[in-house]
Amino acid sequence: MPAHRAGDSSAPSVERVPTADGLSLAVDLYRCDAPRAVVLLLHGGGQSRHAWDLTAHRLYQRGYTVVAYDARGHGDSDWDPDGRYDMDRLGSDLLAVRTYAGTARPVAAIGASLGGLTILGTHLLAPPELWQAVVLVDVTPRMEMDGARRVVAFMSAHPEGFDSLESAADVIAAYNPHRPRPENLNGLRKVLQRREDGRWVWRWDPAFVTSNFQFLQGDPDEGAEDFDMMSASLLDGARQMSASTLLVRGLLSDMVSEETVKHFLTVVPHAQTVDVSGAGHMIAGDNNDAFSTAVVEFLDRTI
């Protein structure tokens, strides 16, 4: 990582990290002079590194160096020219960011939804000792299929985008009815981009869904076998976990239930859990104060 300059503010520097197959990932780096640890932040599918802005600042102010990055095909990172977004490539990208983070300090990984799946999958690619702490945000190896289908349906809808930011905000509000609709829509520019024809489209590669999660569309019975195969692979990754682990669940989530949490604890018995009220699947956006507090307290006592 580049050296920290005296007098730097809490605003991150924007860096690029090369992947093993020649792509480039966008990174926000909040660098402390003498950090407690380095924290990697992995966003959910269809999001960007900016989903972590508030949490990243909290961690930075607490004395952690923070690295938040856009997954391939998302935000300002490169799209894969061949539409390749399988878990092995996402895991390889995480390992590239892990190398970028260095070895001078302990490293923690925090992953929401897709980011959490990536962390689990990476445990099948590299030694678990790479991580001193792991936080899984509303994601477990065995998830509720109906919730997963709802997420994929949202990401697959509106391939031609929206005629205005207001229209996009209406769709997002319908998807997250428990979250107040923002009055200022400028934040949507971080997940939407304007085409030459004036329409606003998502800042992610549509091939991402078809590459990984096509089985979650259409007849659920036909996709059940592939869903179970994905869960089995993620469970294999979870069994390798040795780092201090925290599972954060949104009490309004339709993705992670009490049953899936109980099952996770049989696989990773050393894990701790915390529930966040007023939050659905996207916990950091629904109740960031409670979420960030839980994460900071966990890292403070485990690293």
C-alpha cells in the first residue's frame, strides 16, 4: 500500500489493484499511520464500495486502516470481457486485495451478501490463517432460497434502466419498504450511470447475474439442485474457518433465518452472532449505527 502522508484527512485515496487475470479493481484506501489492523470491506451484489462509506469512516476513526473495493463488474472496477464472475474468480480477486493489504498488520475481512460468499469461497483457495477476523453480514452458507431469489429478481429487473433518478428511487423504495425513501437522490449516482441516450442504468455488468445465479430465476424446483450444490461448496469453505468470526443478521432479513444461523453455528461453533433490529438484508444501509458499533466492538476485542 502507498505510504500515508502526514496531514491526510479521513477522505480515502482511490487506488487500483490488479487481479491475477489482468483486470483492475477500484479501491478506497483509508490509511492510518499505526493501525490496529487492516480491514477489507466487500460489498454485496449490485452494490459498490460506497455502500461502506459510513462504516469505513467509523473504522478509520477507531484506528484501523480500511480497504473498500469494488468487485469485478461493479462500480469503478473493470468488467470481465468474457462475463466471468464465478466464485473462484471473485475469491482470486479478494486474494489480490489481501496481498495489496500486506502482512505488517493483522487483516480482517468483512463481507455483505456476495462479499460474505466470496470470503467463504476463498477459504477453499487459500490458508485460513490469512485472516485474523471475519465478519459475515447477513449471509450464511445455507441461505433461504426465497430470499436469494428475491435479490436476483431485483438485480435482473429493469435491464434498460430508468428515465430518471426518481424512477429508480421508486423501484428501490418498493424493494426496501422498511427503509425511508431518501429526499436527496445524489447517492444513487454511485450505483447508477447515465447512458448517452439519457437513461440511468445500474453500475454493474448484467452478465454477473447470468454467470453466477441464473438458477435462481424461473422455476424454483429446477434451481433447487444447483442452489444446494452452491450451499455445499460454501459449507466446505466455512468448515475451514479458524479466524475469530462474527455473523451479523438483520432481523427483517428474508435471506438469513434463525434456522440458518443455528446451522451455521454447528459448522463454525466458535462464531459469535448479533442481530440488528430495523434491518433487512442490507444491514449497513438500514441501520448503520448499530451495525458499525457491533463491528467495531467485535474487532476491538478480537484483534
